[in-house]
Amino acid sequence: MGGMSEPMVLVHEDSASWKEQHRALTAAGHRVVPFAGDGPDELADCLEQMSATGCVLIGAAVGTGTVVRYLSGHGSGRVRKAVLIGAVPPFLTRSGDNPEGLDAAALAVTRSRLGGGATLVDSVVGTDYRDDLPRIDVPVLLLHGDADTVLPIDATAHRLPGLIPDLRYEVIPDGPYDLGRARPEAVNRYLLDWVAS
């Protein structure tokens, strides 16, 4: 951890994916806390144990679902802002009431490329976040690459404006899946600007 400011909590099942963001945030004087736990309740326990207040939750891929569920279920008392990078929400699986979701072939690609164990991936792919999103009451920055083939932008990020009340949405041109590793300069620029504002 670096600095004494409010914690920047990096939420992802693979904490190694945050290497460049951890470095940039720490260099800017922020206290950085990687969280690779098992969901919103464990995240709530982590924030409580730290007595965290005013933190920024930064989720990537599977971690975006954890951030959304934390904010909708546990509230924003400890959180000042949030960031979703390569969003899983609102609902990946195509169904009668979710025609924008992914078909079986696209879901197979997503399942094979998402990190974490099979149980975690199945729960993420099958989780419907649509009722959670309007309950988010902190400002949210959404970053998504328009070349993401794992979490295709039309099935995910493009659907979030209007569902999250206070959302700033930025598309990373030619950005693939795992933006933090693939486009660290762009991601870090947006992150540093967002947490400073």
C-alpha cells in the first residue's frame, strides 16, 4: 500500500492484472488495496476491517459484478466513487427478456476467457444485475474497449447508460478484453483523473 489517502480498492479475481494501475495510483500518492475475494459480502468484510471511508472501488471484468452487487446490497456509506473496467453487467445471458445478451456460442467464448474457477464464471455469466444498477448512488466511471471479444461492448457497456444514475462512459478505441494490461496508459489516465475529481 502506498500513501495515506482514501483507499483505492482494486477488485478482480486476478490481482496480478492490476500491476500497472497499482503502480500509477501508488505513484500518485494513493493508498491501494488489491481485493481478490469471493464477492460483495467478503468485500464488505474487507472494507469494515479496514474501517474504510471515502474509498474508490475499481472493478475489472468479474470484479465489476462484485462492485455492482456491493453497492446495491451494502450501500455507499464507505464509498465515494466507483470504476467499472470491462463490465460484465447488466446481464450476459440471452433470454426472452434479455435479447441483447450473448448467444450460446458467444457465451462459450466468454466462459473460456474469463479468469477464475468454473463456479465463479458460471455465477457471473448467469447473474442478472439489471435490478442492482439503479440502486448505485455514487458516481461511476465506465471504461470499455470497443474491440473486446470476451465481454462484447454491445452486450455489456453500451447498455449501462440510463441504468446507472450517475455514469461517465468512456470507450477505449481498439481496446480488447483486459484493458488494464492491454491499454494501461489510457486506463491510468482516466483513473487518475477520476479519483482526483
